[in-house]
Amino acid sequence: MKPFKLRVTAPEKTIKLDNAAQVSMRTTMGEIGILANHENYMAVLTPGIVRIKTDDGKFALAAILRGTVKVSRQKTTIIAVSLIHWMDDIEQSELERELEAARLALKEKTGSLR
């Protein structure tokens, strides 16, 4: 797969990659996958996991509560307003508890899980 530039920005951390091969995430319109030379695209992200695959076959996973994604042929930018954790930083069970707590807090605040 041809690599592309990816930037993931969150209050806690920013990651820049020049070798992203694929990125997938959940938007308000459903699950989307991004590859190199993707058409221009912009969407609102919903609570879920952002999966990043690099051109060497390695994966990075991040749990986010909300954010946006902007895609152009040159690069993809994810702005996570609320990044819960990069999954390699914590235990899976802890991540699942925090994601569920965040979803419930969002539901109480907005009346919806969108």
C-alpha cells in the first residue's frame, strides 16, 4: 500500500506519521477507512477506536470520545477533542471501562450516544 501523511492531534499528545497505510474510524455516518489518495472528505467522529496501520504493518489504536477528521489527497488530519488513551498506554479492560464511562457521561449530557 502507498503511504500517506497522518497527523493525530489531541490535547494530551500529537502524533505525526509519514508512513500511514490505512486509517479507520467511526463517524456520524458510519465506519470509514482511509487509504492514500483518498478523495477530499470531512466528518465528525463519534466515540470509538481509531485504527492506524503503518506501511511496515504495525498498528496503533486510540480510543476517542469525539473529534473531526479532514482528508485530502496529501494528508489526513484527525483532531480529537477528547482522546481517551492510546491503547498501548493502558490495559484493555481499563480502556473499555473508561470508554463506557465516557459514553454514559455524554449520554447524560446530550441525551444521545451520537
